[in-house]
Amino acid sequence: DSGVTQTPKHLITATGQRVTLRCSPRSGDLSVYWYQQSLDQGLQFLIQYYNGEERAKGNILERFSAQQFPDLHSELNLSSLELGDSALYFCASSGKIDPEQDHQETQYFGPGTRLLVL
Amino acid sequence: AQKVTQAQTEISVVEKEDVTLDCVYETRDTTYYLFWYKQPPSGELVFLIRRNSFDEQNEISGRYSWNFQKSTSSFNFTITASQVVDSAVYFCALSAPVWNTPLVFGKGTRLSVIA
């Protein structure tokens, strides 16, 4: 158990709909990352938050957005869903060490949310 | 730009055989971090190892060992005496040395260990 939790585990919805995926990081971790795993694109970074602020953006569609709340949990919102958005969405967390230090910590991943858009 | 290549898409071995999973990376950074993760059939991503580019020592953890060669930009992973429970997809990943940056993953190698 990595200590990162994600809900729901599975989500089935229809095209055009909107869904929200939720992530709780490991205790004390300040950074949350969202990744998408699809058959054709592999594992791709979407977006990162650190202590409530957006820190890095990857290949995230404009239809997708995220936020990190004061209690450090994060939500990924996917709207106007298309068939191609079907994927496994992972949340990872890290970041106990002082950001002044130049050091890459290990990212621990949650179990993922499997999204199926029909 | 950073890139990770895992040329082996799928590998199948018989139990107790040794198997090596290849990982080749590209980066312009002089320092960087390398990772291996395991994704068993249940789907979660399990952290295996993190390696700083300054540290070129090979590492062994039980039946797992890692061979880091900066000269060939490779970070290969060997499983000794493979077991059925090792069946999974294994991902190699790379990150910049800046504090807590996103990971760049390879496409993964699916390992099947047959009893």
C-alpha cells in the first residue's frame, strides 16, 4: 500500500459527460501529480500541484482541469468526455523534503481510477 | 527533451530463468534521476528503485539487480530466478534534477513468467 488513495476505482460514463476523480496524497506529501495511462499513449504526465498551487503542466487537454485543496487532496475534472478519454488515471504524491533542496523524491502512486467512456 | 526507450515490448520466460529488461534514456541534463516501477495485473504502479545519475554503483535487492551505465545511457533491470509473481509490466522512468519534477516514462515491458 503506497499510502495514496484514489476514488472511485472504476467509472463508466457516456460521451459528453463530466466526471471528477479524487486523490488523497500520502500523509505529509505536498506535491500531487496526475498521470494518464492509455494503450496508445502510454503513461503521460498531465499536471502537478504543490501545496495548492499549480507547478507543472504536461499534455493536459483544455477540457481537463485540476485543483489541490487546503487539506492537500486533489481533484481532476474531466469534461465533455470523448471515447478517447477512456484510460487509467493515476495520482502520485511526493514532496516531504524542503523545496530549497535540489533533490528528486520518489513519487508514490495510487491504485488508479479506470475510466470508461461509452 | 527527455526520452526513455524500452525496446522490449514483451518478454516471456520460464520460471527460474534470469531475465533482463532494457532501458535506454536520453537527456540533456548532466544530472538526473532514474526509476523503475512495476505494474502487476491488478493495475497499481509499485515503486522499485530510484537512482541518482551521480551514483553509478550497481544495486542488488534480493532477486532484483540494476545495472546503471552512464556511458551507454542505460539502466537495465535483471530478475534472477524469475517467479510467476514477477509477471507484470515494468516501466523505466526519468526525471530532471530539479526538485520534484514529473516523470517521463518508457512504454513498458510486459514480462510473463510461465510455470
